[in-house]
Amino acid sequence: MDSRRTFLKMVGLKMVGLKTAGALLGALVMPAESRWQGLLERSIPKTGEALPAVGLGTWQVFDVAGDAKELAQAKETLRVFADGGGRMVDSSPMYGSSEQVTGQLAADLGIRPKLFVATKVWTSGRQAGIRQMEDSIRKLRVDRLDLMQVHNLVDAQTHLATLRDWKAAGRIRYLGITHYHAGAHGDLEQLVKKGDIDFLQVNYSLAEPEAERRLFGAAAEAGTAVIVNRPFAEGAMFRRVRAKPLPEWAKEAGAASWAQLFLKWILAQPAVTCAIPGTRNPRHVADNLGALSGPLPDAALRRRMAEHFNSL
Ligand SMILES: NC(=O)c1ccc[n+]([C@@H]2O[C@H](COP(=O)([O-])OP(=O)(O)OC[C@H]3O[C@@H](n4cnc5c(N)ncnc54)[C@H](OP(=O)(O)O)[C@@H]3O)[C@@H](O)[C@H]2O)c1
């Protein structure tokens, strides 16, 4: 059995146990290119660079510097993520020790070159922003960041001016803006329409679908990549479907779990470049990467998913 099928089988069977998952993934010996063939990628509009469409969020879950057991969980999660073809990891100076932990674990695992590392600037004032971003580069142990985003639009004009300079100087590869709440979508849209925003990060899910009303259209028109945060509404969506069986028709979208159904609904939106579910659970990260395989729902199936979710 080829390694991708092995991985998919693991995801489909929802195998339990860190060791089992780790052993299976560790046994994958094929070259990365063939191992990850067929996994869903999206192009970054401004450059055409390809990115796997499921990444990893680190809010809360990677803020574990002081706890050896939780640090080991984070390490295994990051290992399974990279082994399964994942690349984008999203952090912020707002997330406690998450930048430091991500940098340390990526170095320990020797996977730094595989990752697409995104973080944020979250302070006011030009000099404070520069100091914070330099700190992030140090903690994440990178020479240059793949993506630096203005967190929650805090002092956005000031930081975007710095980020344009940093991008020209090669200190970051891409610049972006983020928010987590529909109340800010109008402000995000205005900035995106200026045309030089590489990445927009925003909340979007079956529970919070507002971004598709106008924002995604503006992003597509401006050639702005879209990162989806809160794809499970911070986990609330799992509480809503708890103990409820996955509908039979989920198979039509290749979804073997609720997480895959939720992610496939998001990924079927063509404006979306990458969704970044947060987890420190290796089984969950493997489950989430499972959404990169198989079909995506068509418009009718997407509507059915929404109707069903809203009826629960
Ligand atoms: N929340 C925000 O306001 C916000 C704002 C800006 C940016 N972000 C970025 O977006 C990322 C994602 O958002 P988020 O972490 O807030 O929320 P989320 O990804 O919508 O949900 C995270 C929750 O889902 C659970 N989960 C993940 N995969 C699962 C699976 N396959 N099966 C069952 N449960 C699963 C996690 O629990 P386990 O840990 O048990 O897996 C966690 O409780 C953040 O980590 C951060 O990088 C978030």
C-alpha cells in the first residue's frame, strides 16, 4: 500500500494512540514529492507559489513552554503535521510562548525548511512594532519570515508601512492583515482593495460564514490570498455535533469525520488559500490533514452541509 493511502487509512480509521499514529507516519519512507502527491494545494495569487490548503494554528495550544508533557504533545503534533504534508504554521506574539515553542520544536525536528512560518505584529507604534517583529524572528529561529501579518488591525497603517519596507529588503516574503470577527470585515475589505495586501486572515466557517458575502470577492479581485482562522469556531462546532452521527452523504465529499466535513465546506470556497485549525492533538492534526484528499463538495452538497449544520 502506498504511503499516502496508509496515511489516509489512518485518518479514515480514526486510529487512537499517539504511538500508533507516530509509528505509521514514521514508517513512511517515500520521497516527499510522491508521498504528498494529490493533496490539495492552492496558489498564492501574488506569486503562484503553491501551499497545502490545511495549516496549523497555535493559539493557546502551543503556549506550553513551561510544561514538559504538553510540549511533547506539541512536538508530536508538529511532526505529524509536517510528515503529513502540512506547511503553514500560524503564530503571534499575543499567543504567549507559542512563537518560541514553534521555533524550538521546528529546530528539534529539523523541519524548519519545510514550514511556511506566519506570525503577526500586535502592538502600537513604529519602533515598538519593529522591536516585536525582530523578537518574533529570533523566537521562531528564522532568517526571514514567510508571512508577517498585522494582528487584529492594531495600528495597521503604521505597521503596513514598515512591512512594505521589510518586504522590499527581503526580511519577510509576504505581508498580511488579520481579524477574527465579522465586525471588522468592512475595515479589512477597505485595506484589501488597496491591492498590495498579500494575505488576508479572517474567520470563516459553517458557524461564521459572513466573510463570503463581500470580503472574499474583494480578496479575489485584489489577488489577495485568504487564510481562514477559527475554522471550527474555536471548537464550538464540535460541541454542536457531539454524539451526532456523520451523515451518510458526507462520503460524497470524501469526509470521514466532522472535522473533515467542516474543512471541506471551507476549502470548497475558491477564494480560500489555507485553513489553519488549532490543535495540539496528533490525531486531530492527522484528521484535519485528511481534508486535503478526495473530492470537495459541489455547490449543492455545500448547501446541504449548511442546512444540516444549521438544523442541529
Ligand atoms: N480564535 C481566534 O480568535 C483567532 C483569532 C485570530 C487568529 N487565530 C488563528 O487561527 C487558529 C485557529 O483558530 P482557533 O484555534 O481559535 O479555533 P479552531 O481552529 O476553530 O478550533 C480549535 C479547537 O478545535 C479542536 N480541534 C481541532 N481539530 C480537531 C479535530 N480534528 N477534531 C476535534 N476537535 C478538533 C481543538 O481541540 P484539540 O486541541 O483538542 O484538538 C480546539 O479546541 C488559531 O490557532 C490562531 O493561529 C485565531
